[in-house]
Amino acid sequence: MPLVLGNLLATERRLIIQMEKKTNELIKKALDMASLSRDEAVFLLELPLCSEAVYSVMSAANTLSRSSFGNKGERHLHIGLNAGPCPYNCRFCSLAKNLGFFTTEIVFPEQQVLQWAIDAQAEGADGLNIMTTGSFAFEKLLETGRMLKNHVSVPLVANTRDISVKEGQALVDAGFSGFYHAVRLGEGRDTPFSREKRLETISAINESGLLWMNCIEPVGPEHSKKEIADLMVLAYENKAVYSGIMRRINFPGSPFERFGMINEMELARMEAVSRLVMADACRAHCTHEPNSAALLAGGNLFFPEKGSSPRDREAETGSGRGASMTRCVALLDEMGWDVSLPSNVFDARPIKNARPNCARALKSSLPA
Ligand code: SF4
């Protein structure tokens, strides 16, 4: 072998050994329930995809989630109350007015919303995430919360515009337990909102007694690992009840079509890194849209969908892209997550730190 080639191979081997050594150190740290720094998360996000090191990270995240969440598979039904031209024009959103997909305001009738909620409760939903567009009347969201609270016992989570502490308290009074809110990737560039405003809302959520639910979103191939890791650490530091990864969906006509989308393998790797960063702060770990790969990488929470969705050109995403409750159960079940257990998300109990609880999954896979 020529000397130069031999030296190159030796250097490459040394780099691989160093990479594996550092990965193993970070995995050990995470399994001891210590969160990772932004730089450590970036290191893991930059490992070669499909390398053994990435599978080790996914395995560690899987172990953490199976043990912390007691093998519970969660389903929180998203219900979008209205589909209409939203004047805020976030560039990744199908409801943006300037895209022209929705020209008139559709508000789903109360009876329809109630029926979705009743059906979801009958199918064992763990939460109901009630979403509105950014310009939807706040009072109407409160009314919907009060109406649902009178008929279903599934905990309610609001997903709407930025709020104040007073508005957070009004949501609590109306029956909401949580509030989904995210500092978006590309905030201020792809949206008209500032990071500071989002952070103020997260403080208001915590101060008003609502649980803060989060996801790193909407992830596309154009986002740097640094900005993704930054939001992971933000979720940990502000103690999100759950976080996770949602990839950006390029609906037909999306301004992001030219960038493509991340694939489920990349989504699963990010899911795993996010789970390690969240350490003992979270009570579940979400992924969207529902997929099996993330369920092997620390994900245990799906959002089936009804009503409007910022990822769909159909007004009622239940007849479009949105996954059904049944589909979500099937995916969770195939990956050995038990949907019949009680939710961990709305419970004040600290999460467990025990050995993986795969007994049921193992039992069902053994020959009789
Ligand atoms: S993401 Fe929300 S605020 Fe932004 S355009 Fe869509 S509905 Fe409006």
C-alpha cells in the first residue's frame, strides 16, 4: 500500500475511534439523566447518518423513553377549529393568506368539534389539542374549551397565538390544562413573530398554571444543526412537559418545495438527540407526522388530526393528510408502546428512572 494512502487510512481510523469514544461518553451522560449542551447535541446531529454511532444514540433514547414513560404510548388528538386565510403568512403554513389556498373562513360547527372529541375519548385519546389560526377570536377558543369540558374528561391543550398571563389564566378557568407553543425554526424570518415574543408567551404559560407543550418544528433540510440544537436546549431549560421533532411538510405549492423535506431516518436521529437533551424534564416525547422510525428513537407521542391543519390543503385534514386515531394506535402497537396505560403528561408524578419496561412487548413477540 502506498505510504500516503496508508497514512490517510490511519488518520480516518483514528477519527472514527475518537467519534465513537465521544458518542459513547455522551450516551453514558444522557443515560445518567444529565442533559446535553448545545455543542454536544450538535456533535450528535452531525454524526454520519446510518452509522453505528447514530443507532447507538437512537438505542439510548429508546431506553430512556421506555423506562421514563413506563412504555406508555400517547395519542393527543389535534382538532383545528378553523381553516381560513391567516394574515400572518408564515411561509411554511398552508393557511397563509398570501398562498391563496383558503379564501374564505371556515369555522367547524360546534357539534362537529364535539363529536370529534367524544369519538376520540371513546377511542382512548390521552389529550385534545385545540388549534386555531393566529387571527381566530380568543373568546371563541375559551367558549370551545368550556363547551368541551362539559362533555369530555380528556385534558385540553390550547394551540393558538401568543398570550399574556391573564389570557393564560382565562384558559385555565375555561378548562384547559396545557398550551402548545414553539419558538419556530426560522422565527422572524419565515414568520412575522419574534423569538422574544415567543419566550414571553412561554413564561406566561408557566406563570398562569398551564403546562407548556413544545416541539422542534417545522424542521427542513435547510435548517442548521446549531439552530435545531438551540431549540432542543431551550425546551429542556424551560422544562417543556413534552418536546420532540416535527418535520416540515411540503404541501403542493409550498414555498419550501425547492428545499425538499428531511426523511424519516433523519427525523428519527433528531428525535433521539432531542430525547437525550430533554433528560428527566419531559413526561413524553412527540413526533409528527406519525411514523414508526421515531418510535424506535425515543418518541412515544403521536398527534392524530381532525379539522384544519397548517400542513394540508384540505380544510378537514381528517379526510386529507391527518392520521386517524386507529392508524396511530396501530403504529404504536407495532412498536411495542402500550396505549392502554394512563397518560403521564397531565400527571404531576415525577417521571420514572428505571430499567426499560419492554416486558409486555417482549412477551407478545415470544412464540407461545
Ligand atoms: S402558522 Fe399560525 S399564525 Fe402562521 S400563518 Fe399559519 S395559522 Fe397563521
